[in-house]
Amino acid sequence: MFKIIIKDNYDEVSFEAFKVMQETLTSKTNPVLGLATGSTPVGLYKNMIQDHKAQGTSYKNVLTWNLDEYIGIPRSHEQSYYTFMHENLFDHIDIPEENVHVPLGETDDVAKSCVDYEKSMEGHTVDLQVLGIGSDGHIAFNEPGTPFDSLTHVMDLTEQTRQDNARFFDGDIDQVPTCAITMGLGTIMRSKKIVVIATGANKADAVHGMLKGELTTDCPASILQKHDDVVVILDKEAASKL
Ligand code: GLP
């Protein structure tokens, strides 16, 4: 079931997402968060940092699992999702390092890394999963064609995704890794609540596919139609095809 909220601009979208986050943080003693990368959630993370500094909201009892990580660049790389999360959130709040989980893409045994990641989540249920959406309808790095019941797995990235993400790699698609380790769609669907954030006209088709399109692996985000608690926060451009 979707609750759709349409706001005027990115800042308002980010603040609305923060309100959903705040509800989870204040209503649970040990909140479990699923976190996303990409440019979209940065505004949400800025709100969380500001609130932590101004109101003292603590993350000492919070556990986090991130959605995905590139394969082929080290964690220390400036564009790794591990680095991204530290720079944009973890380094600015009081979350203990042992409470944060980011899939390990820097490994000789990526199959083991996938199994280990699923195991690390055993006994925990994500209270709130933050999601962005790719212009091809992917969530996390689950590209079109990914089975709905998939668990953490390795994914070859589509040309479109690599093109979209080239802006983080000096605009050079050749520098963008060709594959990634990602939570599966089945993994994501276990979350109790999901908040999807999308802004900009280049997300309009994907947003339409997620909310109004047919339930198909061609649009991985359409699986969210089967979840019973999804809040979708959009700006007018992302909502323009609804
Ligand atoms: C990447 C991430 C996704 C994210 C998507 C959209 O592919 N793996 O989790 O949702 O990009 O990113 P952006 O928010 O930068 O548009």
C-alpha cells in the first residue's frame, strides 16, 4: 500500500522523509534502519545530522544495513558506498562503527560476502528502509530482470545505470564499476516500512512504473506494490507522469 506525498522541491521532499525517519527513531528503543546511497537521500541525511547536533537525537542504539556496494573499487575509494555513507552521515552522528553494515565488495570471495551479509541480518528486521530509485526502475542495484524473491547477490550494472552514475566518476563511464553487490528484492521486502524518495523529471517514468505500472521484474520497483507500508515522497517533476 502506497502513501504518496508530492512536495514542491528537493528540500521539502528531504524534510518530509526526515519526518518519517524521526517517527521511527522516536518510536523504537533499538531502531533498525536500511540505508541507501545516491544523491537523493543526501538531503535526508543532512536533516538527520542537523537534528542530531541541534536536538541531541542519539544513534547509539541504532543498527544500520546499507543496500549495496560497488565491486571493483576498494572501500577507501572516494566513490565507494562505504565512504559515501561515512562522509554523508556516519561521521557526523554518534553511531558506533560496529553498528553499521555495508556490503563488502572488496573481496576475493564475493559469493561468501553475499551469504555473510544475509547472515548479518538474521534476527533483525529493518524498521525503516530508505530507498531511491534508478531511472530504469531499479531499487538498490536490482536491475530489470532481477527475481522478486532474490536475496543479497551480485549484479551486473546496466549501461543506463553506469551512465547515470558516471557523474560521480569524472563523467567517465569507463571508471564506473561494471558490477555490484546488492540486497535482493526479497531482502528489501522484509522491511517493516519503506520510504521511497525520488526527485527530478528523469525519474518520472520509473516512478510511474513503480506506482501505476504492471507488477513485473522489468520494473524492479513495481514489487513495492506488494508491500503494505510504503511512503513515496516525490517532487512535482518526478510525479509528472502519474
Ligand atoms: C544507485 C543506487 C540506488 C539509488 C540510485 C539512484 O544506482 N544503487 O540505491 O537509488 O543510484 O541514485 P540517485 O539518487 O543519485 O539518482
